[in-house]
Amino acid sequence: MNSERRTRILQTVPMERLSAWVDEVGRLGDVRWIKPARPGLVMMRARETVRQEEFYVGEIHVCESTVSVDGEWGYGVAMGNQPERADGLAVLDAVFHSSQEKWKSLVREIEDWLVAEEARQEEAWRKEFALVRRSRVDFEMMDEEDGGLDGRSTI
């Protein structure tokens, strides 16, 4: 699992579960904070839908953290004022980048959990999208029903 996918999933997992993984890493290894979580700003990119051109929407508030786990550095960034999440992301990032044998089984266990969590998040998104979609208005259909929007509408 790549870092981008892992981070996307971890941004919305319950903090209690993320903290449990961080505690497990702390029991098994030496965790040192290089740069404890601190606030910052980053530019948010978006893609214009017609020409597919990227542009910067503006700045967003983040918390970022850098840690070392058994000498392997990890970086975490979380949107908003979430220092604990940024620290947790950094700890797991260090473990995932480690080549030490002692982390292999924990990495597999976390990856399995992340895959299940990703499926849960996607299902929740589908349910929310279905609720929102029910309120969608089809203006073309409205145009056909009222005889057109040319000023002689009965609306």
C-alpha cells in the first residue's frame, strides 16, 4: 500500500484506533519526536472540470509532525487542528518505511486493517452520496414540464 492511499484512509479513521496502533509501536520500538506536531499552512490544489487544469484554491490549516522510530524517520500531516493525528500518521509512516524485520508482521496487520477501513469508508461515502443524490434537481426535465423557460412559464 502506498503512502498516499494509507494517508487518505488514516485521515478519517477514529482517533482511538489510530492511537492504539501508535501505542503498539511505542511498546515495540523507540519513538522519538524530531518535530512534534505544530500548525502550518499549505496551498490546496483543485482541478477545473472543463479544461482539467489544476489551480490553487487557497491555503488550508494543517498540523505536521516528524518522528523517528528505531532510527527510521516518518512524516505526518493532518488537515485542521489535529496534532495527535499528525503525530500518529508520522509514527505509522516511519514503521511503514522501516526495513527492520521486527516491523513486518505489524505492517501486514495494519495494512489488513487499512483495507477493511477503506471499504468501510467507501460504503459510508456511497450511503451519503445516495442521500444527497435524492435531492438532485434535473433542470432540463423541469424545462420540458413547464413548457420552457422563455418567459411564458407557468412556474
